[in-house]
Amino acid sequence: MLVVFTIFGIFLVSVCVGAEITDIKYGESVDALRLEVSASEYLSVQAFIVDDQNRLVIKFPGSRISGTLSQPSHDHPLFSGVASTSEVNADLRLVVDLKRPATFTQFWEPASYGSSPKLLVQFPKRPMSERAGKSPRFKNAGKPGASLMSPTEKATGKTANYGEIEQLRRALAEQQRLLDEQKKAFEEQQRKLRTLQNQLEHLAGAAPAKRTDKSRTMEQTNRTDAGSASPRKVAGNRQPSRPTGPVGQAPDPAETAKTPELPRISETVGGVLTPKGNLTLEPSLEYHYASNNRVFLNSATFAPAVAVGLIDIANLDRHTLLAALTARYGLSDRFEVSARVPVLYREDRQRSRPISVNVNADETFDIEGSGLGDIELTARYQLNGGSGGWPIFVANLATTLPSGRSPYDVDYVVVPGIPGATYPTELPTGSGYVSVQPSITALYPTDPAVFYGNLSYAYNVETDEDFETSDGTEKRRVEPGDAIGASFGLGFSINERSSFSIGYSHKHVFGTEVGGKSLKGSNLDLGEFLLGYSFKLTRDTSLNLSVSIGATEDAQDAKVTLRLPMSFRPFN
């Protein structure tokens, strides 16, 4: 019930928290100075310039600032400073101080998959007066210069008329040149948008995008306009609202898509591959609980329900608290490596009563163990891009090193009063052997859901251990049983900042052999129901909660894991 309320509370937070302004950058193109504002989602912004103060004001409804706003350099040709204020209705206002009067255009840059939306505010380097023919380079256009005119024309004032006409012709030619540049940029942007749409539909398993009648009409109109040689009038000599350059940067067509994001519910399922040059640090906290009731019979049965010998009834409660730090680094956009270092605390409480010996009360044994666990190294590689209706395949290879305390290094003691009963003096924190687990993960996105599946095989390396016998210490070969597992489920996106996933995992562990003899009861079937939830706190930080509930007798009863992945670019 506590887990349900926790997930519901995080869901309410994800719905109620508004958008975030995450970063501000200052760029420059050939024709304009740029202000780039990154946000967590698209917003309907309002922007205007306060003329008497040379100040640009941008309103972001229902938004807030995430982090600290970066300031322009002191020698920037236009921007002198940026500040933020919040209004009574929770709207955010960005105030940009300008060093001179300026005009601007604004538009949202189309965001590629996995990136944040970006508002671009462009300030032309040449003022509007220059575009209208009022620049100092046209100040002599109204003078007669070397023109030969009669005294009558000079007297009637036709000289000024000729100058004005020449000035308007030049201004009109300049406007036509700018308009042609706008058309070329617009056509180039349409081509890039079609490329992005085709890649998106390929990723989703759909057919390539077909051109609609509307798009054909727009292309024909653009070609007609581009081929027309007649000049156009622009009302009030204002520039069209189209951008002066390409909007955004289309990805390379050869580049494959990234894997869709899922709440992490295990070490091989969930999350996304770390982009090239990015470092993700993920502190996590896990709680495991398992209970088991065992009846041990070492007796002879003469009739139904009549047994003579040792009958031991035991109840075991096991609690484990595990804290770990995982580091993942992207060597490329399709290949990442990671390392996980755990530290754990274990506590077992066992109550036992042999009913066929003279014992009047339960025997209770409390055993603890703590320390470094087994370190895990993992590599992941995205095999394909998911085009042509295929799912995305990711190959995983995990290696577990026996850095924790081995079960074979723990001392056992005989319990007084209970024949044949031995218990460890402390609990191990590791497995005691090297394990190599290759696996393959398949992801099939069908917006807004993502189906996933995973197949794995764990190979456990045999070891030589010392065993106490009646003749002393004897070294025996221990061959831990290998394991084969599978999991499947789906992830669902609630909104741009939160998602959840459900699934099922099953693993079969083969029997262990000691000294060439099979160890009875070492075959295990571990089945678990999986539930995960992810909430994006900022652009680079997420909160991930996962719960697994045991579905088979051998599986632990419950496991709750809380993760906080944080991304950095340490070498940028």
C-alpha cells in the first residue's frame, strides 16, 4: 500500500509541476545574433521589446528556472545581461538588456528525438533602416552627383524626385534579394523536416512518409514564387515572419536512432544508452525481503502421520539493504560501458523448534553480515536502428567479480540441543565465484508505448573450496549451476516527464555440484512481477522507482529499488 501511495504521489507531482527553462546560450550566424533558450517542453511564449529601455521581455506561462542563467560576455555586441522574474500568476519573465535598439524574430527549433525543445530569438545584424534603404551607404542616393540635368529640371525640383526614385528602387531590390534568401531557407527547412519525419516513422515501424496533397501544393507554390521575376511589396518594409536561416540541424541520415527511454526495472532492461561523451552517475538504494517456512524430517514413518526421529520446524525472515553507485559512459552513441559497486547489510532471523527432542521453547538465531558486495562490469551495444518495422536490439554483456565475502569463507557452528543443526556465524556479502551473463534486449516502440523483451544466460565459473570433514580439511570442486532467464513487458509514457512500465521476469537456476555430486534442492525457479516508474526532475536528472514481487516459492517476497541517474559531460 505504501508503494502504491508513493507512485501516486510522484504521478501527481509530475502532472502539477510546470515546464522548466533549463539553459540559455548566445550564438551567432552570418546574418544574425542568436539567443537560444532551452526548455523542457514547447510553450506558447510572448516576446516584445521595451523601446525606451532597449530591453527584450519574453513571457513563459507556468514555467520556472532550473539552475542558474548563464550571462553573456562583456564584449558581446548586443546583449549586456539577462535576468528572470516571476509574476503573480506563476508566469516566468526573462528580461534581456540590449546595448542598442534592435528588431527580432522568434521560433521554436524542431527538436530531434531525445533532445530538449529550443526557442531561437534572432536579431539581424543589419538594422531595419538599412534594409529599407535608409542606411548611410544610401545617404548620397538623393544627390544629383554626376547626372546631367537642365537648369529647368533643377528649378522644378525634379532632382529630388529622381533621387527618391533611385533610393526606392535600391530598397526594393534589397527587399527582393532578402525575400529570395527567405524562400531558399524555407525550402531547405521543408526538406529537412521531411527527412526528420521519415526517420521518425521508420523508428516507429511505419512506412516512409508520403507527401500529401497539401505538401505538394506548398512545393508548387514555392517553385512558382521562386521563378517569378516580378518584385513584391512588403507592407511597411517589414520582414516576413519566416526565419532568415535554417531552423535546427537535421541528423545525418546514416545515423541510427537511439533506444527509447524506459523506467529501469533491472540492470539489463530500462533506461537509454548513454550518448557519446556523456557520463551518468546513478546512486541507488534497494531493500529486499524474503521469508521461508521449512519442515525438516529425519525420521522413519510407520503409518500415516506417525513418524519417529528428528522433526524440525523453522521460520526464516531475511532482510537486505543494498546501496550502490553505478557509472555509465558512452563511448559512442551506440556503445556504452558501466561499472556498479554495491555495499550491503544483511540480517537473518530464524526461529526453530525441533518437536521430537526435549525443547520447550523456540530457538531464535539472529545473524548479520555487511560489507562490499560483488562488483559488476557491463557493456551494451545497440545492434540496429529499428528501421523497416524491426525492433531495436541491444546486446548486453555483464561480468560479476567475487569482491564480496564468499559463503565458503564463513564459519559454521553447531547449535546446542538440536542434533545436526549448524548455522553460520555471519552472513556472506557475495557469491564467491565469477559470473558472465550475455543477454539480448529487444525494444519495439509503438507511440506512446514501448514493448520490450530480454533473454539471458548466466555462466557461473567453478571454484575449488575447502570443506571440513571428519578427516580434516578437504578441497572439493564446486560447480555453481548456470541460469537461463527471460523477461517481457511494456513501458508507457504518461507525458514528456514521466512514464511507467510493467513486466514479468523468470529465471531458472540449474543444480549445483560439489565434488562431482549434485546438491539436492539447488535447482531454483525465480519468477517476479515487475513495476517501474520514472519522473524527469530536470533535463539531466531523473527519479526512478521499481518494485518486484515474487511469483514463485523460490523468489524473494519483495524488492524495492530507488535510483537517481544524473548525466554529465565531463570532457566537454
